[in-house]
Amino acid sequence: MSEKAIFAGGCFWCMIQPFDTQPGIQSVTSGYTGGHVANPTYEQVLSHTTGHTEAVEIEFNPTVISYEKLVEIYWQQTDPTDALGQFEDRGDNYRPVIFYINEKQKKIAEKSRKALQESGRFTEPIVTTIEPAAIFYPAEDYHQDFYQKDPERYKDAHINRANFIEKNW
């Protein structure tokens, strides 16, 4: 039994490990979604001409880890008050989005976003959008499992995010 979840939270390199290490996760794939070009390349997405957002597609066993738990983990990897990118990654291809696959996921995400806003954890508004899932295109192989393939570069790419997480979560 498996379900899928799609989250965008800036550079997809930094979004793999927090989910990949959880029980019940069957796979985490880096890729692109939400654009208007079929099978975009990394270079095309970086050009800001395809409309795609870097995201991760998570295949999970809902009897082991719930979608609610995945959303909770998602919030703790992002700055939900920054609509223009995440950390050093700027632009629409790095915007924070929860892409829902069905109405149940949409309701869970909306309830979670409302609870986060009302929690007072952040003084700025929560601007992460919740949008219907579009076609998800896996990124090139060298982007998959990046934190394992190039741990030093991952650490450098992750430092600003890690500092934000430590300070805010």
C-alpha cells in the first residue's frame, strides 16, 4: 500500500533527507512540477521560463507514516513566510508549495497551515501556497539522493536552511 505527497520547499537537494530517513517512506524523488513544458531539464527550470517549481515526490506507506506527519515535517524544513524562494535560492522555481493529490490532502494541508499561522511561531503571515498537484517530472539522475552522493556540497547548500531550522523549530 502506498500514497504520494508532493512538496516544494526551495532547492530539492535539501528536501530529500528529512523525508528519506523516516519510517514508512518508500522513495523520495527530486523533480519539477507545476509548469507548462513537458519533461523540463534543470537548465530550463533555472531559466524561469517553464513555470516549474523544484519539488520532491514522496511515496509513503500511510499505515506507517501519515500524510499529517509528512506535512508537519515539511513545515519544519521551510521558511513558510517567504513566498519568493527559500533561503539562498530565489525565484518562483524555489517557492514553497504543498501540492495536494486529493481533497483529503488539501484539507489536511489547509488545517495545518491555519494551525501554524495561529500558533504565533512566526510574526509574518504564512505564505506557503496549497495547490492541486500537476504532472511531476523526475529530475536528472545526478539530483537524486544528492545528500548521499555529495555530502560536502549538500552541507554547504543546506547551511542557511539548517541555521533557520535550528532557530525557528
